[in-house]
Amino acid sequence: PDLTGREKFGLGNVKYNISRIHVTAVELPSASISLLPGSGIKLVIGNASLAIDMNWNIRTWMFKDSGRGTVHISKVFVTAVFSTPPANTDPTSISLTSCRTTSGDIGIKLNGKS
């Protein structure tokens, strides 16, 4: 979905819109799934990265600009634990018990008219 909002900076408001968000690359060099006996499943993703392309525009009381942008996020680590129901209940349900995510580097490149 598009991201639209308004932020207050210094002497005025900044209106922004980020649209046409597309994930263009995902790398999962280290991923594992393990069973937690009697309780669920643990997913661990290490050193992942992703790239996102988007359109952006910004407007303030002084200027406006728009263009294309790229975001590259690297050194992403995710640990998630999912609980599963006991064997004698509904086998199709699963719920997220815990999730921890960290990212190391974020690079943003904006190309615009200015």
C-alpha cells in the first residue's frame, strides 16, 4: 500500500507520499526452521537483505519535488516462534508467539527534479 502522511519540521509541515512500492530483491543466505517439541516451530533468518523501488513526492510551503527512490536494507536478522495446537485439535491453526527483528544498514537513494 501507499504511504501518505504529514510531519511537522521546524517552521512548517511536510506532506509526503510514497507510492508504487515494489520489493525488487530478497536474499536469505541463512535461514533455518526447527521444531520445538510439544510447542511449535522456530524460524531463524540471518544476514538477509532486500531492495525496494518506489515513487515519492514531498511538498512544503516553500517547495515541492518528486521522483523515484531505492531503499536497500541489509544485515536483517529475524527470529520468530510459532505455536501449533496439540495433535487432537484443529491442525490448520498456527499463531505467532514471539518475533524479534533487527537490521544493520539502510541505504536510501532519491532521484528527483531538484
